Amino acid sequence: MQNLFAEFGAILSALASQDSWEINAALGTPAGWVFGLLVMTVGAALILAIFKMVPLLDQHLERTLMVVVYLAIAGIIFVEVIRRFTLNLQEPWSTTLPPYLFLLLTWFGCAFNVKLRAHLSFAEFRGRLPRSGQLACLILDNMLWLGMAWIAVTTTLKLAANSASNFQILLGTDHVMVWWFVILVPVSFTILAARAVENMIEDLRRFREDAPLIEMTTLGDT
């Protein structure tokens, strides 16, 4: 236990130094998982507080991010295809940037689906269970989402630190760092964790109020 505290202190010290090499080494210890859990927990709490203060963000955050990223991907590909076949020109980063943007589109979309409860959930089967069974299944869903988010936040924080410590530059550019994109993955999973907690709170409220727990949802719901 003392070793874990020492490793956690090393992580905080490395962050304070803003040295990517030290941060990368410190996050590689078992305390990195504790730090990842702390980042996810505090981050999710802050996001939920912001959602409560700014309902517009609660309604449209993931949707807006998805649309912006998707339009950016489509715009880059559209323009560069035309330039390639008409002017015989192409930006060197036009084939390396879209995959990173698509990575963000995927995980922001995953958080959006958690919000809508649009992932595979066997709603017809669960709807036949007693209310306590329905609640147990919903809590299990959200706990699994939180577990997956914890793993993703911790590992991608390490990946971002490793990328920064090795000065990885986006191919085709001179100054755009890869970790700038990688660090947005734990951000998207922290949003996902916030949505899972939000769903759990809503499920417990519905259970107390004897309201329906299992509802059919689609991606068109808001």
C-alpha cells in the first residue's frame, strides 16, 4: 500500500513538472490505474455538474461533436480527391488526419448511444422480468460501461503520455502532435462515464417512483 501511495505521488510530481518522459514512466506503474479511476470519477462529476448548469450542452454536446468531426472528415476527403484528380496536388496530411478524427467520431458516438440507451440491451427480454430484475440489469449495464471507461481512460492516458514522450508528429505535418488527438479519447470516455452515472441515477429515480424502467429507444430519440 505504501508503494502504491509513493507511485501515486510520483504521478502527481511528474504532472507538476510537465515532463512527458516522467509522466509516461509514472503512469506505467500500478498507481496509473488509480490515477485513471480518479480522472474518470472527477471528470464525470464535473461533466454532470456542467450538464446541470447548461442544459443545452446536456442535450447537444455529443451530437454537435459528432457532426463537426464528421463534416471535417468528409470535407477533407472531398476537397483532396478533387485536388488530386484536377490539379494533381494533395496535402500530405490529408490521409493521416481523417483516421484520428474517425477515432473521435466513434467514441463520442458511443457516449451518445449510452445517453440514448441505443446499444444492444435485449429490451423485450428484460421487459418480462420483475422490476427488481430490470433494475439489476440496468445497473449491471452501467457498471460495465464504467468498467470499460476506466480501462479506456487509463490505457489511453498512458498512450497519450507515451506519444508525447516520443514526440510523435502527425505524418504529413511539421508541428501537429499525435497526442493532441489521442488525449481526446479519455475525454470521450469520461463523457461516456458521466452518461452511465446519469442513467443510473435516472433508473433509481424511476424505480422509486414506480415508473417504467425498460423502454424501447432509437437513435432518433432526443
